[in-house]
Amino acid sequence: MTGRTRFMDVSLKQEESMAKEAYKQVMRQYQNQMLPDNHAYTLYVKRVAARIIKAAGMENLDWEFHVINSNEKNAFVLPGGKVFVFTGILPIAENENGLATVLGHEIAHQLARHSAEKLSFTKVALFLGLMFSVIFDPSYSVQRIVMDLGMMLPFSRKCETEADKIGLQLMAQACFDPRESTRMWTRMSNTERGLSLAFLNTHPASKDRVSNLEKWMPEAMDTWNKSDCATTNAYADMFNKSKLAYW
């Protein structure tokens, strides 16, 4: 989807094996904050995600969506399709299209196997860092700074930007309005306080994400228009209205 060449030496089996332990740790950490599967927020997240998963052609993956009752404005995915959404991000998402922006981004990480790529890249970075220390810095005092600022953080931001781009296409293909993505990230930007130094962060600044999304929007709108979304959304509205009437 991006045409980018990348280095990957982690198999799917290795990736899933490492993810199992991480999944157990997250479940233990948030066990008292996890909303039940039949909670309205959990059902809401799963409903929006189902359309994006179908658009991504990844229905056969063992997806799990967990909603954590916390003010944290965040969501993340573990390899194998384990997605965690904090309730604090739901008011920022504001609606289904905004939530699709968040979930499209996380599902894009899974589709692109960014976790495995990061593990592969870390091996290369550690080797290069070791060579740098042997040649220039035997005390290792500069190695960490060079690795973080010069390699690891820029690489992480690149993956995040790529997930934004892929996620935008997925939400458009799933017939969620891609234009809401810029509004969602603008709302996120308005909640941020203090000076944000992008080069010290693992994620791009929200304002930079808005700028990128605006640049990619014509292609996303073309995808949205080609997906017969007027018909799809009409059926979705009918389903939601009938469900409300039932309850």
C-alpha cells in the first residue's frame, strides 16, 4: 500500500509468541478497569472495527477489542489483533467516523506488521550503536542519545505516519467519512497543553498529522466515492435505527 521497502526478519510465529506475554501483562495491569464485553462502549468499538477489518481483508485474524475505563486519550494494538481503547479517547473521537480514524490507525499497524518491523529494526540499530561505541565512544555515553534521537524515534514516527495513511484508506474503503479524521486530530490537538517537541516523541505532533491527512485526503475521498458508500451508509442507518427501536 505504501511502496516502501523494509527489513523484516521476525516470523509471524515469533511475533505472536512474544505478543502473548505482552497481552497477559496488559490484561493484568488493567484487569480492574476493563469494561465487560456487553458494555455499550465495547459494542460500539467492535461495531466500528468490524467494518474496517472487512475492508482490510483480515477477518480471519483472531481479533479482540478491549475498552479500558480510563481518562487516558489513547489506543494501541498488540500483534495478533489485540486492540485496546481507553475511554478517554472516545469524547475526542466524538462519533463513528472519528472512532474509525482511531481504529483504522490501529488496524493499519496490524496490517503492516509494524511491531515485527520495529523488532527487526531494533536489532539493526543495536548493532550499529555497538559499532559506533566501539569506534567513537567506548564509554557508551553518547550511544543511547544517537540511537534514540537519530534512529529509534524517527523510525517510530515513520511507522505512525504510515499507519495514519493506511488507516485513512481503510476507513474510506469501509465507508466512514475520511474528512472526519482531520477534525478528530484537531480536537486532539486542542486538548494538548505545553510545548511539544516532535523530535523527542514516538508519535508525530497532532498538527502535523492533520497536515498529512489533508494532503492525502483527495485520494481517500476517491476511495470513499468508489466504495458506493451512500448505499452502505443507508443500510447502516437503517440497522442502527431498528436496533434503537428494539431496545
